Amino acid sequence: MSDSPVTTHDPNADDTPAEASPQEQKKMEQAYAQMKRKMSMEEIGKKIKHKVMVLSGKGGVGKSTVSTGLALSLAQQGLSVGILDIDITGPNVPKMMGLDGQRLHVESGRIHPAKGHLGVKVISMAFLLDSEDTPVVWRGPIKLGAIQQFIGDVEWGNLDYLIIDFPPGTSDEPLTVAQSLPDIDGMVIVTTPQEVALLDSRKSITFSESLKVPVLGVVENMSGYTISGKAPPGSDIEIAAPAGKTLKTTANDAGEFSVTLDIFKKGGGKLTAEEFGVPFLGALPFDPGFVRGGDDGVHRIVSEPEGPSAVAFAAIVAALQDQIIEEPGAGLEII
Ligand SMILES: Nc1ncnc2c1ncn2[C@@H]1O[C@H](COP(=O)(O)OP(=O)(O)OP(=O)(O)O)[C@@H](O)[C@H]1O
Ligand SMILES: [Mg+2]
């Protein structure tokens, strides 16, 4: 006797599978694509040990400078690092990373990041532009969809750190990223010592609470401009500074002097951090080399790997790493 299952057949039943309507077909395809993307985001989440968002309330305070600096400083430690540049309307990370004019490399349906200075992997919306003069004007839903696609479809490989650079303001982009990418360690808030920027960075901190992503700390950028020089040992130096100020110092026994001009107010980032009970990660000096680096594509950390700005970044990175618990999956406390 055969042990195959006994099936009964109702001759009146209609066995032909119902044809899906084009709309149903489209819905199924969308659901499938979404499921695949969700799985790939989870996979990405596992392969990337730490994910750090860089935000500010106000534009032009140095988010991209800080994002690229953090990434390069971590890479200087020998870690594998990536940067995701979310700024669709004004992406300038590729330029800072020496990748101007690069295009995306797609293989087996996966987007492969470009490799910038010190092997840092870079994905930027700029890679989608025909020319750098083409402004990308994408409406909200398209923009957010593109961001999700970018996150889900990029083949980062294993990374110790992914730094995510955002456009200015507390807009939809950080929300989309926070909802899409699992286990974000937290955010770094960039501010300048000015009062307006400070007010805006306070907004970012409040925003972080609504995102449920902890603040890892505040970085004060363009903190002071240091002038160094040589003069006969022991001589008094007076330098005329803007706003009628005079900077005074004395040359040391080796005939060297240096004075720091606080272009904006000083210590504001620290005050904001204290006020909100979040860590202050450190200050970055005003360094014209950042502007040059933005123009000629050689980042300050690469042109002067042991210069004052690289040293300041290393200290900020050390403070950041202190905030990040090394065990994967372990939570983070806001201090
Ligand atoms: N510490 C610094 N010293 C001197 N120049 C700086 C410093 N930090 C940033 N800059 C310069 O200020 C300008 C703005 O910096 P950056 O592009 O990093 O700001 P952003 O916050 O990313 O701007 P956006 O809001 O447009 O994205 C750039 O020209 C950059 O080179
Ligand atoms: Mg920027």
C-alpha cells in the first residue's frame, strides 16, 4: 500500500490560483522590498559596532568638519570607520575626504562606499549628483525614502564606527535614520561658542530626548584662534586683536610665545553641556587649515596628522569613546 498522503479532489473546485491585480502585484513587490531592506538594516546593524550621529541646531557650525575629523581620528587609531553623509541639499563630505567627483559603485544590487583618506569608507548623496552645481531638490517623502534606501542598500562590511553627518536643523532626517538603523549609540552635538548657536544646540539636545537617542556629548567648534611666534626670550608681546582688544603674553626662555584669541565667546559649549547634564567632549580650535582642506580636498588631520587640530580631535575622540560602552548590545546612560 502506498504511504503517499491521500488527497481528495473536488471536481467543482476552482484550482487556478487567482491572478494578482497589477496593484496587488505592486503592493507585494513593495512589501517584499521593504522586508528585504529591514533585514539588511538589521544585518548592517550587527556588522557595525558603533553608530554615532553628528547634529547641530544651526547650519555652518562645523558638523561636517567634526564628522570627518572624528572619522579620521578614529581611523588614525587603526579602527575601521565609515561616514554616511545624509545632507542631500549640500553634501560636502566627499570633498573633505578627497573624493570629489566620485561616483557610486554598485555590484550585485548593493552600493559600495568609496574609500577616502586613511581608508575611511564614504557614502554621500553627493555621489548621486550629475555635477556639484546641481542642487538636489527632493520633496520630503522621496528624500526620506532615498535615505532609507541608502542605509539599507549599502555594503559597509564590518565597521568599528559609522559616523552619520546630517544637514542643519532638527528635521526629518535624523528621525528617519534613528527609526531605520538599529542600536544607535548616540549623538554628538556641535556648537560654536556664540549665543545663537548655543540656543540652537539646546534645541538639538531637547530633540534628542524625543528621538530617544542619547547625547554622547557636546563639541565646541571654532573655539579660539591660537597665534604662535618667536621673540627674544622674556620679552613682552602685545598683539592688537579685533574689537579693540589687546592680547598680552611673554616669550619663554626658548623665545617662543603663543596667545589664543577667543573669536566668539569662550566656554559656551561646556556651559550648555553642564546645563543639560550631558558630557562636554572638548573644544576644537579655529584653524584656517580646515577651510583650505575643504577646498583642496586634503583634510587637516591628513595634512598635519600631529598638528594642534589633530591633537584636539584625538582628545575629543577619547572622550567620546569613554561614553560608548564597548560591549555590543549594552545600553548607554545619559549622565
Ligand atoms: N574649527 C574650524 N576652524 C576654521 N574653519 C572651520 C572650522 N570648522 C569649520 N570650519 C569651516 O566652516 C565652514 C562650515 O563648516 P562645515 O561645512 O563643517 O559646517 P556644517 O555645520 O557641516 O555646515 P552645514 O550646516 O552647511 O552642513 C567650512 O568652510 C569649514 O571649513
Ligand atoms: Mg555639513
